[in-house]
Amino acid sequence: AQKITQTQPGMFVQEKEAVTLDCTYDTSDQSYGLFWYKQPSSGEMIFLIYQGSYDEQNATEGRYSLNFQKARKSANLVISASQLGDSAMYFCAMREVNSGYALNFGKGTSLLVTP
Amino acid sequence: GAVVSQHPSRVICKSGTSVKIECRSLDFQATTMFWYRQFPKQSLMLMATSNEGSKATYEQGVEKDKFLINHASLTLSTLTVTSAHPEDSSFYICSARDSRVNYGYTFGSGTRLTVV
């Protein structure tokens, strides 16, 4: 069964606008971590933001924020004031103790920022 | 910040030969390293988890005799693709975990393997 679901294969956003990338997850662990990574065409994985399952406040890192809805098992990424350089693939990932601390990734969302 | 060096970045090899990919954590000790494979326009698929000094744990469907993983030190893990075939052509990327930090996963820059 898919542990991380990203339902948006592709998204468009206009420069300077905000965009939300969806992510839902499935786990029976009480302690887990949620991550978002950006992967440009070069292939490198760029860490954006982390949310621990016990963190009561939503994580924020600059223009990135994570909308963590624990009861709904969702961890959406919000990018504010989009820039052309934000065009890339975005992956949501989850770390579970039961998986040996490996990160399991969703299928990703391709974001295109237009002028 | 934490840096993981992965080499080579690109390799082309002939069918039937073996290729070794190195993943090295430069400024921290990684007790655990992970190897992923990514086909074009797809997600990262976990191949194996490598713990220093012990045998790697492979995911279901990954042939351990074909993808040899060695994690001989706290800073180095290697993936050897043995008897490579064209279907092994893919993007391979490693990740090293710094257990001191909850979000301490650093990725290498990846290796694009083409088997001809």
C-alpha cells in the first residue's frame, strides 16, 4: 500500500503567487517524521522542511511552510511568493521507525512557475 | 551543512561489466546509509539500507547478488552493480543519515548509469 500519496502530478503557479502541494500519508507509528524535498532537473535532492509527528506547531522555513493536519494525515507544502527558480519536482517523504528510518517517497509533483 | 559526496556522477558501461558507485559523508559519521534508484519521471525507490559493519537490508524485489552494498566505515558506502544490463540504466542516489538530528538525511548528487 502506498504510504505517501501525492495526488497532483503537475501544478502551475504564476510568479509571486502562493501554491500548495498536497501530501497525505499512512502510518500506524506514533512517532514519525515528514519531509519535503525539491529535485531540480540536475537530480540533486534539496531538503526544504521537516515536521515531526509530535511537533505541535507547523514547521516554517523561509518561504516554505508545512500545513500539518495530523488527524487527517496530511502534510501539505505551501510555497509563498513563488519564484521562477522554484520550478522543479517536489517530493513528500516519511520516516518511520518500523522502516529502519529509511525515507519513503511519494510520486512527486512537478511544479512550473510561470512569469 | 552536512555534505555527502557521490562518485561518479555519470558512467557509461558495457553490458556484462560491473560498476562501483561511492557515497561518502564528508563531515559527519553516518551509521546508516540508504541507496535509491530513480527511473525517469518517477519517484525514488528504496533499494537497500546499509548499516556500518553489517550486511545491508534489501527491499523486496532487489537482487542482493546483483546490487552489492558495502558499508565498511562510518563515512563510506559503496554500491556495485554487477553484470550490468541495459535495464539497470537508471539514476542511483545515496542518502546518509546523521542520527543526531531528526531531519538529518543528506543526499549525494546521484549517479546516472547508462548500460550499453
